[in-house]
Amino acid sequence: MYKRAHLILLVCAPLATGCLHDFNDAAINGEAPPPTDDLDGFPIELDDGGTTTDVCAQNTAKVTDLLERACHVCHNGPGAPNGFGFIMDFNMLKTSRTFNSAYKDVDGLNFRYLTPGHPEHSFIYVRAASYPPTMPPPQPPADISPYYPKTTDLSVLNYWITSCTFPDPLAGTTMDAGTSG
């Protein structure tokens, strides 16, 4: 039994030295301030070749690309289904409600297309995240090759709605919906 203890010590001793490192004695003694983190963050590369430190700028670019690939073909312009031809107009998405009465907010009103901070109350997210997929429709027109959002696309869309779509133009009004819970 004692032979095993010696063996364990022999094996573990080199690992223990990895825990020993130099401390910044000047910072510990209050002689020098500790190093600070870069509060501006690391640069994030954008698809257009530029960079930003704003995570929401990157997510907005990714969501714009997703909406152009998956939704823009049908939901752009005056001939769009149910008058929903403004998929790329984020302000209009925030203030308009769907005609689909199957999607109701806690106040009984139809979902807004985009409810800032609440993907679960945003029609574009709920439809994109549904399984089996309902958007794009399973039988698109023959000249359209649909793009179905992947899990990573939905994660980006969820984060964008949750964190990057403020301010909410309807916050605090009687038309505000989906902001409780």
C-alpha cells in the first residue's frame, strides 16, 4: 500500500510544480496597479473585410445575410404574401403585427414580427425555428431554391433579437406586447 503512495507522489510531483508561478509583487504590495484588460475588446472581422469591436454589428450583418438568403426572395416588396414585404426593414418589423392569429402575445394581440428582447414573441424567429420547418414553405415556387436556417443561424438570430434590436419603439405603450415573462 505504501508503495502506491510513493508511486503516486512520484507521478504527481512534476504536475504540482506547474501550479507554481511568479506573482506580481509590486501589484500585491500596492506599488504598481495590476494590468487591466482591453475594454475595447478584440477586433471582429466582418464579411466585407472590415473589422469592429461591436458584437451587435457583427450579428446584425449575419442576420441581414440570413434574412436575405432565407426570406428576402418572397418577403420583399408589394407582392409579398399577406402584405409581409418588409423583411429587411428592421424598424417596420418591430412595429408591425402578423395577420396570423395562431400566434398571440400574452395580451391577446397577434405577434409582432420582431419584439426586441423576446425571440419567443417574435414571429420571424418562431417561424424560422419551428420544426418541421414552415418557412420557407415546403413547396416553394419552382424558380426558388429555399434556404432553411440551420441551428447556428437560429442561435445568431436569437442572440440578435435578445441583445441587439433595441430600442423597442413600442416599449411602454398599449401596443407593447411580449415583454413580460
